[in-house]
Amino acid sequence: MVENLKVIDTFSTSDHQMIECDVIAKTLVKDVVKVRYCYDCADYEKIKTTLQEISWRNCLRTKM
């Protein structure tokens, strides 16, 4: 809904006029859940060991 509509001055050298108004609207606010990881708590040795156990050549080999 628009309230308090006013026609006011023109733009600089334009023949158009500006308007001023209040826009009344209802909005829905959603809770945003943002996941943040604590990287300094990770077990990097375990990650390194696990990654070394993967056969990367087989995983990355392209099939034609």
C-alpha cells in the first residue's frame, strides 16, 4: 500500500517530476541458519592419512 504520495520538484533539466511516498508492506522474516566449521579443531593427521589411502590414479582416470 502506498500512503502520503507527494509530487515534488523536477529533476535538474528534465521535464519529469519526482514523487515521494511511504510504502507500507508486511514482510516475512526467515531464520537463517549458517553452518560455520571450526577448522582449527580438525584432526589433520587423520585427514592426511585417509587421503593417502585413496587410489587417486583410479579415481581420477578418465573413461573413454
